[in-house]
Amino acid sequence: MEEAEWIIRQAETQDIHALAAVHVGSWQTTYRGIVPDAYLDGIQLESRIELWTRVLDPANDTVTFVLVNPAGAVAGFINGGKSREKELDIDAEVYSLYLMQEAQGQGHGRKLMNRIAEYFRKQGFASMLVWVLEENPAVQFYQKLGGQFLMRDELQIGGVSVQEICLEWLCLNEVIA
């Protein structure tokens, strides 16, 4: 019997609850020690379900790909679209990339990044960016994929100031496969 594989596919409305659960679970593990525990512990699944209902609305001009484990469960996702940084000459943006802890460190994040970069290229986009909390270990992941530091900003999460950095890829063909 052949072993089942991890797959990446475009998200569908039936994925909303799974996307919300991955979103909450990955925030609670990834950002522990970076943002206040009280904030993380207070994240409500219902609010993320509402968010993903809006994100997956066909009128929303974004794309979401899900990572599905061999058991058929969503274990991660990537979401993006046109760059929200209108003053920059960058076409596309990765809005979010989250993996459940058990799916991390296995190359799935790289595959998701390449899938969205491929999608962006087919849309005629030549460049992209991503915002990431500076203390997030994923900064190194994005840098290994060719992301270059562009700028830094400060934001408030749970009443605490955190630094966020923007990384850019000026040529989508340079995202590491």
C-alpha cells in the first residue's frame, strides 16, 4: 500500500474552520514569549472563523493555499494578494503563512512560498513582500528564501509594542525552489 503524501491545494469554503484552527494554534505556539500570553490565550476561534469567511469570499481579491497532511487535515496555509504598501513599487504580498508546530521544519513552508510565488508570477506580478515580527524565528526562513530587509515598523499587539520587519523579493524568479 502506497503511503499518503502531504498536498498543497487552493483553499475552499469547507476549509474555513480548519484555517481558523491552524491560525489560532500557530499563533499560540509561534508567538509565545513574543506577545503577551494573555493576548494569545484570549484569541477566539470564532473571530478567526469570521476572518476566514471574509478572506475566502469570492469577492475578496486574495489567494489562499492550504497544506493538507496525509491524514487529510489542514496543517498550514499561505495567503496573499496585491501589495498593501501602495507607496512601494512592489506588486504582491504574502499576508500570512502559518504551519502547525508538527508541520514545521519539514520543507512545507518553502513549498507554500514557492506555490504562491508561482501564482503571483502567473498573475503578472514581478515582486513581493512579507511583514514578519522581528522576534519570529521565521525571519531567517524568509531570508534563506531570498527575502531582503526593506524596512521596520512598530505595532501594538495585546498592549505591547513589537517590531515588525518587511522583507522584499524584487524578482519573483529568485524565490528559492
